[in-house]
Amino acid sequence: MSGLGSKKTDRSSGGGRGDSLGYLWVDDARDVFRGAALVTDFRGIPKDFRYSDPISPSRLERVLYGGALEVYLREEIILTNLLAAVEFPPGLWICSARELLRPLRSLGGVPAVLLQESSHDPLDFAGEVRPFGDETTFLVQLSELAAPLRLDVTREDLPRVGDLVALLGRAAETMDVKEPFGRIVKALQAIDEEARG
């Protein structure tokens, strides 16, 4: 497989795990795999940023790995290396896709959640949590006027849903908790442009 690189930003000093959020993003568009991890404080200020170099499996690798290729690249190459490279571990990881939730929780050492937009009307109050679908999925109201977010957790973190929502609520007082994913995508585009130019 092609190499995996890791870079970091200048990190601000101070703060502990409890006042930071980690964002993990992995993409496999156009048969090129890459990922990034961004840790921010509750104001959205970056504390750590790591990313992988694009990985383009060869035809032979695709044949040899078969259906296990995506899982292998996503979990054992990208996720494992990004988490090992992060020097400022967050109090909570937020992932960009359902298939990342369980391995992120297992490898990340702290709770992990999947946050997604919803089209539901706002719940009654900020901080409200309602079951939604299966037992590991909830609607959470993080701010008064916005639509609630869909929150997915692992079974391991079910007893901590209230604490996780409280942590997200504290962060939502000073930042948009989903916005850093957009920054990750733009940062990777900027890195690609610098490499070409």
C-alpha cells in the first residue's frame, strides 16, 4: 500500500481531555482513500490536526484483499495511524460515518459518537434527548432554534448518553459542533493545492 503521512498544526497549550472534541473523517472517493483527525477546544480552535496521504490501492491489492480492502484501509491503516499520531487526545470523538463509530470507540480510548443532521422540528429545550429508532440512536437538541441532531453511540456508551450530550451541549454554547468537518475537507483541499503548486 502507498504510504500514510501525518502532519500537525501548532497546538494551543492548556486544557484537558474534557474540554476538547475530536473529529475523525475518512473518505474513499474515486478509489482513493484518505483520512484526517482534527481536535478542537470548545471554541472550535484547533489543538491538533493529522491527515493521511492519499492511498490508491493497486489492482493486485484489490484482488488480494477483495471485500476486506475498505475495512482494512479504513480501520487498520488510516484510523489506527491517525489516532496514534494525535498528541492531544479529545474527551469525545465525533466521526463522519457509521462504519467508523465502533472501530473509533475501540481504538480511540474515549467515547465516540456519530452526529448527523435531522429534518425534525426542534425539541422542547436545549439538552433534551429522545430515543429515535434503535436503542443506540437519539435525537438531541443542542441549541434552542436549530433542528435536533441525530446522535448514534455504541452499546458500550449507552449508559453515558446523558454525559455525552451535556459535553456536546457545553461545546455548542460557543461553536457549531458539526462545522469542523467542513474545515477538514477544506484543509485537505488546501494541502492538495499546495502539493500541486
